[in-house]
Amino acid sequence: MSTKTYDAIVVGSGITGGWAAKELCEKGLETLVLEAGRPITPEKDYVEHVPAWKNVFAA
């Protein structure tokens, strides 16, 4: 089994974790991102931009 060494490990790929990983990578650091959440489907999970008449979840 081979091992891999990272300069930084980011736990959680939410808005700040994703941004932190981006910044670290841009600085040249070998970065690992760990995420335990479920996969996101933008058209199902981000409905704020959808007009209410199209949003089946709207009250």
C-alpha cells in the first residue's frame, strides 16, 4: 500500500472549506478535502433561484 503526504487537509467542503481548499491549492500546497455529506444535485438542492410557480417545494 502506498502512502500520500499532504501539506493541508480541509475537513468539510462547504462554502468556507471549498474556499480554503481553493486558496491552499493556488498557493501550491498539496491539499486533501474530506467531505461526509451526501452528493449535491444543483437542480434539486438549490431552488432559491427558481420562480415560485416552478418550485414544487414552495408553500
